[in-house]
Amino acid sequence: MGYKSGFVAIIGRPNVGKSTLLNAMIGQKIAIMSKRAQTTRNRIRGVRTTDSSQTIFIDTPGIHTPHHRLGEYMVEIATQTLQEVDLVLFVVDATTGLHPAEREIVKQFESVRTPIFLVLNKVDAVEKPILLERIETYQNIHAFDEYVPISALKHDQTETLAKLIEDRLPEGPKFYPDDMVTDYPEQFIIAEIVREKVLQLTQEEVPHAVMVEVEQMERRNQDTLYVHAVIYTERDSQKGILIGKQGQMLKRVGELARKELEALLGSKIYLELWVKVKKDWRNRPTLLRQFGFNN
Ligand code: GDP
Ligand code: MG
Ligand code: K
């Protein structure tokens, strides 16, 4: 048997644990984890390389009912992806069971020839009899190619899943060098981590109306990376919350993001954050493109 390689899409509703799973498979933090829905808006690739195979994971946004332009856009990406990849991982939350939106997603599977695994995540938080019931419920609506209960958070059965994935990959070359875990530029990862900290610290007060753009990034000397990033909000009130009393909130966002980035990129970071208001960006196609949402 020769070397194997292929593309695997990770799909599923927001918050089921797609990013956590990707990170577990890659062994490094790349996709952004969050308790709040819909953190991942872009396709993020993670590469898992072993002696026998290379798997390129695509972390797509959750398929869901669109409410505004951005929503419509997200549905498009997700369905197209199903046709293009070698394998689809349909991740569901075993603690909550079948969701009505998942019925809609599964309907789309009927016209897809790509193999699809049902990955039941968060089994660490579910009793066995309930888990078995859940599996049966999903079995009744679609004949999946594998049923794989895992805990992405605790890394339970993630290696089993990796093996099952490898079994389905076609023979093919190593597309990426061994030490490469993502093909997203540092700028993108920095922006995502700043955004994650904003969402974590501001709770419900600044809803998803936040976008981060790295405007400048340069290595000032051997071990310091200078980063200038702008956090865009939709309203003045959100800008106020984000900056906080005497700039305290923004300072905390910056500190948390800097610590994590230093660990991730192995370099000292000088992080300068600004907050700007850009009204109603979600409904403006040109702005969406500007922020890199069109591929
Ligand atoms: P995504 O929206 O599908 O990418 O979901 P995330 O990976 O951001 O995870 C959403 C939430 O579920 C986070 O709070 C995770 O810590 C949590 N989570 C993910 N995997 C597991 C798991 O295996 N067990 C438990 N108990 N929680 C998990
Ligand atoms: Mg995610
Ligand atoms: K998410």
C-alpha cells in the first residue's frame, strides 16, 4: 500500500465541537474554540501528517438557516464543500441529540457521493444508554459510512477516528511539508485569536458584530514581532464596551491574545490594538469581500 492523502471536511452545527476536533487532530491550536456559536467563519485548514498518510482538514462554518447576507454566504460554502472532498465528518453534539437543522443538513447528504462519517462528540458528558439512543436516531435518518463516538475535548477516541479516516483516503502524495499544520497566513491566525479573546471577555455585550484586521505586521528585531490590529464593531456603544473604563477591557484583550500568540508563534509579540466602528458590515457585500469571505 502506498502513501495516502486527501481532503476532509468537518461540518456540523455551531458549537458541536468542530474546531476542538480539528485542534485535537492537528495537536495544535489553530481553529478558534469558543463557547459561543459561529466563531469560525472561514475555511481553516489543518494538516495532519503521519508516516502513512496526510489528511487536510477543512473546518467549515456550520450550516444553518440564514438571517442576513453573511448567513446566506455561509450556507453556500458548506454545501459546495461536500462535493469536493474525499470524506465528510458530520459532527453532532451527543449531549443534545438530533436538532431540526440537522435533518435539513442530512437531506443534502442524499445527493452527495462522498463518504460521510457521523461523529458523535462530547461523549464525556453523556450516559452510555443515551448515547446508544442518539446513534439509533441518526441511523434512522441516514445510513452513514461510520458512526464514531468521541470526545474531542478529552482526546478520547480521536486516534480511532484518525485511523478510520486514513482507511478512506485515496493513495496520493504528501501535498504539504511535514512541519506544516496550516496554510493560513500568520496574519489570519493573529486576527482570529484577537477575535476569540474579544468574544470571551465581552460576553453577550458585543455579539458577533466584531471583525479583526491585522493592518501591519513586521519583525522589528530577531525576536520581536510588531503587530498592529484593528477591531471593527458595528456601533459606537460596542466600541465603548470594548475599550472599557480607562481602556481596561482592551488592555485585557491585548494581554490574553499576546500571551497565546507568543506561545503559538514562538516569538515575542508587541501587540497594538485599535477599535473602530464600521456600520452594518454584515449586509455589505463589498466589505465581506474585503474581509476575505469570498473563498
Ligand atoms: P464549533 O462551533 O463546532 O467549532 O465548536 P467549538 O470547537 O468551538 O466548541 C464549542 C464548545 O464545545 C466549546 O466550549 C468546547 O470546549 C466544547 N466542546 C468541544 N468538544 C467537546 C467535548 O468533547 N466534550 C465537551 N464536554 N465539550 C466539548
Ligand atoms: Mg469552530
Ligand atoms: K463555532
